[in-house]
Amino acid sequence: MNESGSASGAGAMHGTSVGDLAEGELLERIFPRLPHAEAELLGPGDDAAVVQAPDGRFVVTTDTMIHGPDFRLAWSSGHDLGWKAAASNLADVAAMGARPTALVVALAMPKHLPVAVLDGFAEGLRDACSALAPGCGVVGGDLAVSDVFMIAVTAFGDLEGRAPVRRDGAQVGDTVAVAGELGAAAAGLRLLFDRAVDEAGVPSAEAAAALRVEHQALVEAQLAPRPPIAAGVVAAVGGATAMLDLSDGLALDAGRLARASGVAIDLRSDALGADAALALSGGEDHALLATFPASSGVPAGFRAIGTVRPGAGVLVDDRLYDGHAGWDPYRDWDDAAG
């Protein structure tokens, strides 16, 4: 993260807001909490980072999270936000068949945001990298002031000499497979909107905390997902012909893969879990959807859920899928922000 001004070494202060500290003081709190990247040659503190790229190429992706449409501070801790910001970007790197190597993180924060949220955010980044992509770390970023809390993460990955696994390579006859959960994040979000709000529909921290105890797995699938990052390399080595991250729902994302590849994706409802409708329409699973030649089988960590067929679009049990397609931020923003 770019540093300006002097740092005076702020200690832990209960009730302190980010607006009470100078940028250098905030960075002094963040830096010790951030994970270092094994590929880092020059990390945070200079004008830019320097990261190794042994393959000569690197995968790069970026994503934003904005308070309101993407998260609610009443429901998510700082640790949750750091974890999810890392996890969602690591999944995009994994979907290319690459190994995540480094993150760059930019935060735009209201001055009244408690410093404890920032501390937790940095620790969430650290813990997600350690658990999901060991060796990946934060090599830089930026801090800014904003009326709305916004998180932007850019992630880098190493292809390690392999070709990237794109979404346009699926072939007729391939097996469609998935690594990770389907529908759990959407089920958790549904619970939060149904039961973690007050009588006026305003998000309630107390209700969310109680809900998290009662339905821990589902709520954490939404607030702090654990995508199968290592499965991206497994798929690439296992001969995946196409792959993508399921961030917007299985039906919508499978449709993107089908359209890019010029094929139809036929899914089996009996392979989608107890709630096939939610698996098809729910977003933010960050599972990996991949296609593999039928002759090669499906590698460990993946399970078969369908077949690539001639035609176009997404089918379920040989019939064109006509249900809710998934999350579209431009179509669904009003619902999310309401």
C-alpha cells in the first residue's frame, strides 16, 4: 500500500476510527498483519511492488466489493471482509489453472470506520491466503477516504509453464464437473435477509450473530467462503478443456462457458444437491466449473454434474433451463441494496 506522511506508531485503541489516524499510522497497523508473498521481491512501502514471474507470463484479475450491494457491516466483521475479498479473487486466478502468487489491495473508507475493522480486514487477508493459497501474500495497494466503504483487490497468478485454462475450450462429449459447494452461499444470504434484519428490514448485527451460531456453515459460506483454490491447478494438470469460477450462479456461469465454447451444457439435477433450484440460481459459491474429456475422467476434488452437447445454452435433464439465471449486478442491484 502506498505510504505518505509520517508514522508515529499507533497502538491498539478501543473505539478509534480511521479518521482519527494519519495514513502512515494506519499503515503501521496494517503491515504487520499482512501476509508476505513467496514471489515478492519488493513488497509494501515503495511506489510499486516487484513480483517474480518465473513462467514469463502471469494471470491477473481484479474485483470490487462495495458496502450496500456487496456486503453489510452489520453482518460481516472486518475479518470476514478481508477473507472474502481474498477468496473471491483467488478463485478467479484458480479458474485459469494458475497458482495465486500475490494480491494488491485498495481501500476507500469513511473516516468514521472503526480502526478495529481495518485490523480485522488485514488479518482476514492473511488467514485466507494461509488457508486457501499458501505462499500468496499482499504486496501493495492504496488507502483513500470515501463516503462509502469500498474494497478493490487485484490478484496475480503463476501458470507454471502450463497454458491457461480458458472458458472457450469445451468440446462436445466432455464431462462437466464442479469442485466446491453449490447453493450454500445463496442459502446463507437468504437466511441473512430473512432473519438478520429488524422489523424495518434494516440489517441487525445481533440477529446476524445469533444466526451464525445456529446456521454456521451456510452463513459462513456467504460471508467467508472457502473456494477450492488448489483444485484449479489440479484441473489444469488433469486436462481441463475449459473452466471458470462460479461467482454469479451455476446456470448463468455455465451459460457463459457454453456461449464462449459454442456448445450446450446439459446438467443433471440429481447431481446438484438437495436443492437443485438454489444450486442453479444462487451466486457467490466460488466453486470451479470445468469440462474434461470423457476419456480422461474427472480428477480428484471434482464431481461430474453433466455433459457437453451440441447446440447452445444450458439444459437441465435434457430440457432448456428457463429458471432464474443467477446474479447480475445491473439487473439485481436494487434488490441487493434495498
